[in-house]
Amino acid sequence: MKILYFDGSNGISGDMLLKAVSRLSRNEEKIYEVMRHEVMGSQEEQNHIHDGHHHGRSYKKVRELIENSGFSFASKKTALKIYEYIAQAEAKVHGETLETVHFHEVGRNEAVKNALAVGMAIEYICPDKIMVSPIYDGKGKIICSHGEIDVPVPAVMALRENCGYCFKTADVNTEMVTPSGLAGLMGIGAEAAEDEDIVKKAAVMDKIVVKGSRDTGRPGLTAYILKI
């Protein structure tokens, strides 16, 4: 059995997830090439985004962008699942519905492409199972587009209610788990690892360590391809 395994002890973010799975896929160049050539939205939307006037996109619009993209059916299916989880969490936090919820950072072209690229990488890896160890988040507060908020951030707390993963708190005064990272794990179908010693017991076929954009003082996300 081929297992894609994530060590969540240093947190998880959307960019960490993408880096990890794209490198483990051994098709990183091809994935990023497809991302570079994918054009999303109308020319008018592109002009607004390039001019710094991005005011957010509705969940419906993001779904349309994914469905109309040039990525494979499997990649689209994964990206749609990721955004379904994000939309449910954001709607709960802001008292919206799936029809009225809007995305800001996660509604940008780059974020949508990232979700599609994660799906593409998973398609290349083709694991029989995806697992994640207990996930550590930080504490304290961070500044975001909504002002100062607590860590774990509200959207992550909403996602945690439905994922079935084990969560722990690290002695780190910043965010270690982002909504896009956690929703990404959920969207690719990751399950909580029942055996935390699985890496020691399995044959390690590949291993990668990646860092995200936020400096947490931790080594980064470690991901494995295991064979049992």
C-alpha cells in the first residue's frame, strides 16, 4: 500500500501543502508550468486584480473558475472539495450562507490555482491512502484583513469541528495552521493517522521538508511517501 503521510507537528499552510505534494510528485516543473499558463477570469477581472482592486470573489465565482480551468477533471474535483470546506468555514464564521459568502485572500487567482495544482500533484502521486499525524497550531494573536484575531484563527476553528484530526498547541506565538492548509488536507481526503509510529514501521520511499511563508521558528512540513 502506498501512503502519502504528513507530519503535522510544525503546522500546515496552503503553500506548504502545495510545495510538499508537488515535489513528492516528481513533476514539480510541469505543475508550475501549467499554473503559469492558466488564465483565470475575464480580462476586466484581470485588470482589476493587477491594479490592486481585488474586492473578493463569491464562492459561486470561484467554483466557476475551477470548473472552467484547463486542469484535469481529478484536479478540479480536489480543488472544488477544498473550496467547499473553506466556504463552509467562512460562512459559519461570518454568519453567511454558501450563496452569500465571499473570499478575499483565498479568492485570488493564485490561491485558486494552488488548490488546482495540489489536485494535480495528488493525481501524479496516486496514493492508496493519505494520512496526517496530530497537527500543532500556535497561540496568541495575528493581524489579518479583519484586524487582530486569536490563534487558532476562527476559520481554522470552524474547520476543526468536521475534520476528525487530532490537534495540539505548540509554544509558538503565531499562526501555524491556516484555513487553506487545513482545508487542503481535508480536500485531498487525508485521514487522522491511528499509529503515530507508522513512519518507523513502514518503508520510506520518499521524504520532503518544506517551509511556508510565515516564519514560525519551526523546521517546516515533513511529508513522506510510505510503503506498507
